[in-house]
Amino acid sequence: ATPAATMVGSTLAATNGVLFKGGDVLEQVRGIDTVVFDKTGTLTHGEMVLTDVEPVGEPIADGGAVAGDGDAATGPEPDRQEPLESFVLGAAATAESGSEHPIARAIVEAADERDVAVDTPTDFENVPGKGVRAETDRGTVLIGRRTLLEDNGVDTAPAEETLSQLESEGKTAMPVAVDGQLRGVLAVADEVRESARETVAELRDRGIDVVMLTGDNERTARAVAEDVGIDPENVRAEVLPEDKADHVDVLQAGDGPTAGGERETGGRRVMMVGDGVNDAPALTTAQVGVAIGSGTDVAIESADVTLMRDDPADVLKAVNISEATISKVR
Ligand code: ADP
Ligand code: MG
């Protein structure tokens, strides 16, 4: 494109809330054949709300801190005599109070609303893509993916039915353990952005393949994919933060697992759309990285395009403007 055409295109895009980082990007966008969407915060609002608190197991009858009947004789800390449900939520919220993850914020907010005591953890560790571990007044708390608990010697099998049920509803469900004991399951949910469905449909109509990439579990990811119209085989779930860029690489370079012999044979021209710190390397790796405007600074810095209105439909706008601008000068 001529500098003038590029200027016109970029300006037109900017008035539509689509910020291109330089004229080259307009040309890059034109050739893309695959759009990879992050799930949380990109296809969805990323504003999680706590939906479920499910205690697992029986309250400890004597000597435990979780006896539910408020009988001061049964526990060492009378002020901590609380029903298992409050205990689980309070322990989780205390652990999460050190995290800025949308899941963490939802849990802390719910505890506050329900007047469940949230303390300051004495020690806190964020395990990226997996959850948190913290030392709290209620004990050592683990909350997050099943693997986080399993890696720490906690069997999550007793919670499996509850977890699976919540996940098939499209919720993100997390087991909670305190002092090595499985105590309950929390679930959070997030709304799909209004334009996600029509955007996916229109991209597919144009022959652009649509893929979902998420750290969330398979069942939840598939439920959301079905909701927005993404093929189940195009869902890449349970992807660790450090592996997101690899998935983009595989699509582009084609030196990845092609065992099934299906379409994952690479050579794609990928546009990656994301919002999180986790997405930054994938945004850089993709031919075109697109950041959600309300996303993290790192995502915006790593991207070639920023969608100021947080609207997935603006992905189409970027494609349209790029096509119009580039074809005019050919
Ligand atoms: P996404 O790719 O969907 O943005 P993340 O990579 O941030 O997700 O997290 C992947 C999964 O790890 C979450 O779905 C959740 O199960 C777990 N997880 C991450 N952070 C936390 C946290 N602070 N508390 C509980 N679970 C968490
Ligand atoms: Mg995200």
C-alpha cells in the first residue's frame, strides 16, 4: 500500500476503535486464514462471578476447625467455628486475596458480599495457569486446577462428579484443599461477549478457520466453544501459559503433531486475539497479534492491533479495512 492509502486505512480503523501499530500491519492482516481466540477475557467478558460453593466431605466431628454447629467445645478456635461452606469460601478468598486473576477477584468479592471473613495470607504463591497456594489462618490452602492439588498429594476424585457437572455447564470449577484435605469445590462463570457468535460465524463464512486457545479445562472450553460456534476439534484447552505461543507456532510452521493427518498441518497465517499476560508470547508469535483494549499492558505492547472497544466484532472490521485499503492500491 502507498503511504497515503495506509494513512487513510489506519485513520479509518482508528475512528472505529481499531488501532494498528504501523502501516505494515494492514498488509499482514489481509493474508490471514486462521483466527485464534483466547477464551477468558477475549471471547468472554472476563468478569467472573462466583456461582457455586459445594462443600465436599463431612465436617470434622471433634477437634476440627470446621465443625459446623458452632459448638465451642469442638474446636480449638471458637471464632473459626463456621459452616463448611463459609470455611471453604473464606479459605479460598484469603488465599486468592494476593492474586489479581479474574477468578481470584470473583472469589474475594463473593466472600465479602456474604460476610465471610477474608484474612491476609502469611505466605502466598501464584502458580501461573494452575491456581494459588497460600498459608492462612484456616490452614494451607490450595485452589485451582485438579493438577495443582494432585501435584501436592491431594486426591481430587471425591470431587470429580461435582467438578464435571459444573464444567459441563461452561463454568470453571476448582477443587479447594486445606491442610492437605479436599474440602470443597468453587465455580465461577463468565459471560460470552455479545458479538462473539456472529463474529465466529462471519469469519467462518469467509473461509477463515476459528480456533480457541485456553488454559481452562477441556469440558468448560468445549461448552463455551459450542456456545459461540467453534468446532470441538478446534478447541485447544488446558494449555499452560508458556505453551500458548507453541500452539500458534504449530499452526504457522506445521512442524507440530500432524498424527491425525487433519487440518493441523501448518502453513497457516494466524491472527491471535488475546487479553492476558499469558497471551503475550502468542500475540508476538502470530503473524498478527490483536489485543483487547481493556487487556493487560503486556498484551497490548505485544500486539500489532488493539481493539479499543473490547469487541470481537472489531476483528472483522480490521480485516475489512485492511482488505479495502490494500486492494485499492493494487
Ligand atoms: P485462560 O487461558 O482461560 O485465561 P489461565 O491460564 O489464566 O486461563 O488459567 C487456567 C486455569 O488455571 C483456570 O481456568 C483455573 O482453573 C486455574 N487458575 C488460574 N489462576 C487461578 C487462580 N488465581 N485461582 C484459581 N484457579 C486458577
Ligand atoms: Mg484471557
